[in-house]
Amino acid sequence: MALSNTLQPIFAITRLSIIAAAIYGAPSTAIAGPLSGSVLLDFNVGVPASISPQAYFDSVLGPGVVTVSGANWGNGYDGEGHVVGPSLGSGGHNFLITLQQTDHDTIKLMLNQPIFGVSFDYQIFPDASDSDGRVPGSVPPDFSFNAGNQGLPLTNYLHSFGVLPNSNTEFAPQLLSSASFVFPNGVNELDFVDWPATIGVGNLSLQFDNVTPLATVPEPGTLVLFAAVLGGAGLGRFLKRRMTVEPSS
């Protein structure tokens, strides 16, 4: 999938990510805090419907490391039938979506310690509210990513708009892409904001120090090499290239 031309390569690495056994219902092997290094949360490994997004974060990172609000599981969501081509949910993958309650719903992650980098896949979902982006004066749905420190004004790092899909029959604006950011001074709040339609977030990587490279994932819609890992109840995933973008001014 072609990415926005505002994205620039930062590095290509391969990294193994182990997901906590608690997702399977086994005794928790959550990472003890304070955390260091880089942790990938791909939301795809054995997550039953009965586990909430908050319980998933607690099981992987440890209770209280991240407080999640405004998020539901998005597995199977297809933008009210308007999605064209690959999606965050392709292949049965799971991801977070906004609550679909207002025109500006926000997935908010509040951390109890700073992070120094983040990467994620995101999708601007189409829906019936803007089913034809060819109409003059129509405003496409958008996605904003803001980060900073709790209680202070946040910085906008990304503002993307949906675009017309490559289709002769579907004209609802939409977008599937990836982003990566570095925070030299650390941040403890991440906001993923939609307008007016739903947005999704998947393959979220959090960097808990300013030394370790981000755990990385393949670009959306591409093939990935999986490797099963025994020892603890986990799944290894060999990962490929990410991209980075600069914060908007």
C-alpha cells in the first residue's frame, strides 16, 4: 500500500515481540513496572471478546501502567460496508476503534510513566455520513494524533484526511496508513481523535526509554513472516520496516 508522501523511512529492523500469557487465560506474565525498552501491542493474539481493552493493556503491561478510555474492539468493523481494499481488520486481526458516540470521539491512553516514542497503524473509516467524496464542498473524515503531558495542552503530531478509494463503485473517503514519532522529553498522554467517522488503531508500539528502538510491525496490507515461540504462552512475530513523520507546526 502506498503511504502518504509526508512519511519518511527511519530504519529497518527485525524484532521479536512476546505477548503476555494472560490473554489466553493462563497466569499473568505481565511486564513489571517501571517499564523499559519497547513493547508491541498488536491486539491480535488470542484476545477473547470478554476481555476489555483496559484488561488487555493490564495483562500485557501490568495494572495501572496505561489507563484506556474511549476505546472498543474493532474486529470485523467495515465502515458500514464502505471499506475498500485492505483494512486493520484484514485476516481477522483485532484493533481499537473509537466509541462512535460523537463527531469527535477520542481513544485516550494515560500512562503512569513517560514514553519516548510511539508507532502505530491507523485507519480512517468511511461511513454513510460522507458516502460520496466527489460531491463539491464535501469535507472528508479525518484523524488527529495528539501527545503530551497530562494536564497540559497537547501537541498535534498528525492530521490526516480520508481520500477517495481506488474503486469505480465506492466513493466514501477513507485511509489506511502508519506513523511513528519520537518524544525526546517524554510524554504520558496519547490521544487518537476522529471526525466525524470512526478511526481505528492497531499494532501499537510504546518505547519506555530513549535508547531502545521501537518494536516494529509490517506496513498495513503487506505479508508478514510469523514464527511460533514456545516457552511461556506467547507468540513471536518477526517484524519489518516502519516509517516516521515529523510533528505538524
